[in-house]
Amino acid sequence: MPRKNCTYSNEFKLQVVQAYLAGEGSMQEIATIYEIRNVSQVKAWVKKFKEVGSIEAFNRLPSVGSGAKGVRNPLKGKRIHFKNIEEERDYYKAQVEYLKKQYPNL
């Protein structure tokens, strides 16, 4: 029987992150000690803690690996048939802007 998703309190998350940052073990070891079934959860908490500086702000942050959240992807959806060249140009401009937001380092 598969386990359901676990929810952890902010205090528990902070305890785990502080244990890792204090050098009490590797992320894998910390996950084992605190009975967290996947080390990626510890990685996500540590990353968010370093970005924000507090665990309490986690609820307001997008999930890990989210890319450009809140940006509509113009590449998804059914194929559009354009009425004129200007409309097609605007469509491709929107695609370029989306990709710039998705991959700002390119």
C-alpha cells in the first residue's frame, strides 16, 4: 500500500534545514535521521531557505523547478490560423518573450 504525501510543519522543516546547515550530515543522512523518505525534499527546503531566509515564507513560494510561474505559455494549445502577417508576427513575438522569461540566462 503506497504512503500518502506527508505534510511537515514549518518548525520541522526549519529543524531539518538547520541540522543540515550545521553540518550534522549529508542531505541523505539528514533525510534518514528525520525519516523523510526522499532526499529531494530536504534539497528543496534548503534551497528555499537559502533564497528566502525563513521557512515561514515557503507557503508563498512556487514549487521547486517551476521555471517562470504565472507566465502563460503561448506555445501550448491548438494551432492558430492567422488572418494576416501582423497577427502571425505578434504571435511569434509572444513566443520569444515567453522563452526569454523562461530562460533568462540565454
